[in-house]
Amino acid sequence: MAVFATLESVFAFCVGCQIFALLMRAGIIPDEVCEACADISLRRV
């Protein structure tokens, strides 16, 4: 966990984001998930 946090803070490399993008390209995560995530009007404050 410390390695991932270091990568994010020092190199601005998000491992979770890379895995998410890989799963989207593989078709495991449907496009609708990303569309809902990107629409900030759906987010609650």
C-alpha cells in the first residue's frame, strides 16, 4: 500500500486508475460506469 501511495505522491502515477482503464478496455467494466462517474451533476454533496 505504501508503494502505491508513493507512486501517486512522487510520480503522479495512479495504479488504481491504470487498472480501471485496463478493465474498461478489456470490456470487463461497461462504458456506462465511466459515464456515470464523469457526470458531476449526479454526485451528491
